[in-house]
Amino acid sequence: MSESSVPVRRHPLHVSGTLDPGVSRWLWLVKWLLAIPHYIVLLFLWIAFFVLTVVAFFAILFTGRYPRGIFDFNVGVLRWSWRVTFYAYGVLGTDRYPPFSLSADVDYPARLDVDYPQHLSRGLVLVKWWLLAIPHYLLVSAFTTGSYRMSTRMDWASGGATDGGQWADGGQWMAQGGTPSLLSLLVLFAAIALLFTGGYPRGIFDFVLGLHRWGLRVVAYATLMTDHYPPFRLDQGGPDPDAPATAQPPGPTV
């Protein structure tokens, strides 16, 4: 079989974002206030996410299947969190207010979906969320936490090393002293550029999307949604390179 005929295994989690060309110079200064209703709702959604993931753990352990209703709800929580992250201080990529919805919205500039797994390994469920994912926890923590401690709802997955809390809180961190993370610095530079030039540097946007994409793949793996091991790869840019052609966002990305 030739190399070109070997099927490419795409990652089942698809994360994309379209940078709005007219992002406001100043609105980011008050987005912390505007996003408060979302943060409150997401707090309760992530509590439910945690409980349902524990239920899914036992379902996978005994049946090899992730209950479809729980899966769809948990994907919805990730989707909602990604929209808030994209709107607020995780990216600052749009001024369009995120919808209060777990459902997919192809018209919103931030999109997330996860392919439903027909079967999951009953053995891997015992080790992938803590042992196998440790290398990714270390790498992702390096660019998302710096010497800040995240407010997290998902420390159960890694004994405190996972980055799931970042997306649970829409990209927010609780400063405990020290230096900010690489991700927060990049978004800060973008905010300053918006304030003084009215433009979001495209290189920063692409890099920030790549960091989030990597982190969310790890979250999906650690929360048992897939057996597909996250690649050690920074897929930069707004469109997800692993998304099906029909799932790519319409129109320009700049």
C-alpha cells in the first residue's frame, strides 16, 4: 500500500475560531463584567460535567461505551466554555456575545465538536486520564499556567495538573503571585494592540488558537471522550485542520 493511500486518522475533537475583523478597541476592558452571567452558569455546568464524567467512567469500564446523552451534554459544556473563552480573555477574538446554549451554532465564530466514539477501551479508561496524559499535562501547564494557579473544577483528572479549569472558567486564572502564563501574555499583547492600533495581530491569533486546540484535545482525552491520544503538535490558525470539509467555517477567517 502506498503512503498516499494510507488513511489519515483525524482527531475527533474539532476546534475552530474566526477572528472578527471589527473587534472593538475598548470593549475588552469590560468583558470581565459582561461575561459574569456565563461564568455563573458555567460553574454549575462544570459541576454537572464532573459528576456525569464519573458516571461515564463506570459505564465505559463495564460496557465499553460512553452513554450518548451524557456525551452530548458534556460536549455542549465544552462548546459553551469555548465560546466564552473566545469572546472573553482566553482569545478576545469576537465581540459577539456568546449564546446561552449547549447546542452547536454554526453562525458563531467559535465552534467546537467531538465525534461520538462507538466504542472505547475498557482498560484505557483506568489509566489514560492520569498516567498516559501526564506528558501533556506538563506541557499544557507550561503555556497555560506559568506560576499562576488556575481555578479548576477538574483536578480529579490529574491530581492538580490538568488545564480543564481554564476552559471551565472561560479562560480565567486566579493570580497567586509570580509571572503570568504564555497564553495570558499573548492575549494581553493582542489587547494592547487592539487598544492602540484597532487591529488584532494575526500571528498572535493563530498561535493562541493553536494553544487552545492542544489544550482542549487533552481535556477531551482526560475526560474519557476519546481514546485518540492527543498529538504533540501545535496546529495554529483559526480553521481546525482535522475538521471534516463540511465543518469548516464559511467565509474568510480574517
